[in-house]
Amino acid sequence: MNLLKTLKENCLMKNPEEVITFEETLEKIAENPHNEYLKDLHLILDDNCERPDVMFGLVHFLESFELQQQIEAFIAVIPQLMITAPEWTKIIHYRIINDELACKVYQQSLELANEKNPHFLYQLLNESVKNYINSKQILSIS
């Protein structure tokens, strides 16, 4: 898809033209979203982006997809995403675990992903989710 290529080419947003192109392209994609592009959309995130406020538009767009599909796409690309966007990976991770329903779906999906394709990142993230859930339970008991 040419729009995805345009997003990727402008994701660093080093000048006003790249920012405008990124925003306009994301708007065009949002007009007709397709689940099959979810993985590719996640991989556009880049920690070297000079306008994280604009990049958050992509995060919000990703969150507009059906929860299960969005989480599965995120999990599928975590090994790649950790290379180019470890900070964005953490942001998405924490946004997911701070939503009760999303956290449950995420934990189940991480466990399933690790069964199908064992990866230490899935194990670490699942432990993080479990620790978060346990700490919330301890706080609610207190």
C-alpha cells in the first residue's frame, strides 16, 4: 500500500513538510482502515521521530481497531518493534495494561503467542502484566 510507504518515509518528521505529509496520510488511512495493515502500522513507530505528539496520532489510530486484533498485531511485531521503537513499545504496553479489559486480552494473547512461538520478550512482557495485576490486587485489598 502506497500510503503505508508514505507514512514510513515521513515518520521521523524532521521538517514541517514531513509532519504535514504524515498527518494527511494517516487521515487518509483512517478513512478506510484495514486490519491486515495493523502490523505494518505498528512498525512505522520510531523512537527517532522528532514530533512524538504527532506520532501519538498513530497510537490513537491503532487503538481504534478491535481490541483483540490490535493486541495480536502488536504482539506479532514486538520483536521487530523493540529494535526501532523500544520507547513506543513501552508506551503501548503500558497503555494496554492500564485498561482492565485490554490487560486481560493482552495477557491471554501473550501466553498463546509464547506457546506458539516461544520468545523471551513475550515471557518478560507476560511477567510484567502479572506483576502489574498482582500489585493492583494488593492495593485494592489494602
